[in-house]
Amino acid sequence: MAAKPLKDEWLIVATNVEAQTALRTYRKRWAIESIFGDAKTRGLNIEDTRLTDPRKLGLLMAFVALAIAWAGRAAADHLGKHTPRQKSHGHYAKPCFRTGFDHIRNRLRTDPLEAIQPWHRLTLKRSKTEGAV
């Protein structure tokens, strides 16, 4: 059993491994669950496609991964060094994915060139690190 106090409640994980290991693993699992939530219900709605062909699903998931990376970069750029506002229970008022997704969507309507700037920063970082190899 592993437990961790949060602001107004406790996080309790039933486990058969060491407490710290269980909490680290749960933290990673929660991050993965959050990404799936972003892809499924909080923005990208991938289930609405009703795709069943594995090749098409693989391509869709590649695009979803790119979109999530773009939204994350856009959120980081938009927020800068500021931390998002937190609610009383400690969670952010608006998740990073939603912040970036909304920022991209708004900029695509008003200033498409500004909307793609986070994408360029993402790809430039990648190409610089590949060139150094």
C-alpha cells in the first residue's frame, strides 16, 4: 500500500511493490491516461472516426502524437514562465493540452503564421539535435 497526501485528500495506491516505486509508476500511468483523455474526449475525439483498419489507425495515431506535441509546445510558448492558475483542489484550471490546443485554434483563425510558430520551434530543435550527431 502506498499513500501520498494531496491538498485536501489522499492518493492511495494498492500495490505489492515498494511504496515509492508504486507512486512513481502511478504518476507515469496518470500522465498516459491524461494524454489518452486529450486524444479521445478533450479535444481530438479520435473515437469519432470509427476507424478499424490497423494501417489507418497507425497513421491516425501518428498525427495525434504530432498534434499533442504541437499543442504542448504552443502551451509552453503561450504560458512562458507563468504557471497556469490552479483550482482549490490543486489541479490546473485549464490543462496544458487544452491551453495549447485553444491557442493554436484561435491563432489559425486570426493569424495562421503565428499558429505554426510553435511547430517550427519543435521541428527546429529536432533538426538541430539530429545535425549534431
